[in-house]
Amino acid sequence: DSRDWQRGLLLQKIDYQYVGGQFIPLRYENNTYSSPVFVDSVNGYITRYQQELFPPTTDTTITAAVQEIFSGQSYQYTSGYMLLLSKSVTNVENGATLTTTENYTYDDVPANMLPTSMTSTDSKGDAIITHLTYPLDYSPSSAGTTQASGIINLQQAHIITPVIEKSVQKKNSNGTNIGVVSGIYMTFKPTQPLVDSVFRLEAAAPITNYTPVNITAGAT
């Protein structure tokens, strides 16, 4: 059981600039992950030759004294995942540092391993929250509209990673909601896993009463 899904995760990254004969750090990146979540285990059995006849001999010539012998070994493979929970990036310029931290939320695991929201916090404490939805976040009862047909087609084809709606919300450091400042909504073709239309939100001022898209059989 190699559990390779627990390996190769980036913990820290430092970018340097070579100046005046020395390397000076310019950017620090630190990542944190969730504890391992085990999904399932599969048992298997592998066999190999312990004694093999050479050159090859037909079965009719094998005697009790000369036999091919096999050895076997059982094994177990455990599947699971570790989610990226936060990323902290610090940029250094002329001795001053600016740190931005981004936290990730996952509401669809294990069906979808992509984040459903990303919260970025700057050094002043102001937050930018990006909300994301995917095909499995919608449950149209029937293909009553082209938008519903496109979602059902993606679900039936097991294409679950395209972003359907993305909205960007701002909050002050004290938690006061400033509102949604931008957004995008994409529809997909009813019979092909291709983007059909792209709608972009352009507002003169932040929207405090923003309502996410709701895709049903009868309306959107």
C-alpha cells in the first residue's frame, strides 16, 4: 500500500533573486492540508514463479519430481485524499512584506474534490470570497429548459468539474459585507459537453442582496 495520494504535496516554496553575489528571498508560499481521509480499501493477490521450468516443457512431460512452483502474496490498496486547506503567500520588496492568505472550503467531497469557496485575506484583514458551483450542485428534475438539459447532460456524462457559476464577494476586516462585485454564469449545450453561453455580472456598485443562480426544470 503505497498511499501515493499522500505524497508529492507542496508544503513550502521560496523564490529567490540573485543580487550582489547572494540569493535574496522574494516570495514565500506555505500550504496546509487536511488530515488524511480514507475512502476505501481493496484487497488483492499477486503470484509469481518460485520455480519455473526452463526451457519450456509441455504439461505432458512434467513429472511429479519436476514441477512449476508459484508463490503468492496478498496486498491491500487504500484510497483517500488530503485537501488543500490554506495557502499563505508573502511577497518581499525593499525590505517590506505583504502577506495574503487564501482558505479553501469543500462542500461536495468526495463527489467533487474541487473547492466551493476560496477566501483571500490581505494584511489589512479585508476578505475577498470567491464562491464556485459545479454540475453536481444542481438537481433539475427534468430537462425543461436548455440550462437544465445542459446540467443533466454533464451529470450523465460524469463531467463534474466545470464551473457553472462564480461570484466574488468582498468583506471588511470587521466582517461587514460589502457585497458581490463580480460574477460569471455559464450554460452548457443540451447534447454536448460544451459551453453554450457566458453571462458576466458588471455592477456599478457592490450588490448586497445577490442571489445565486437556481437551475430547475422549469426556470433559471
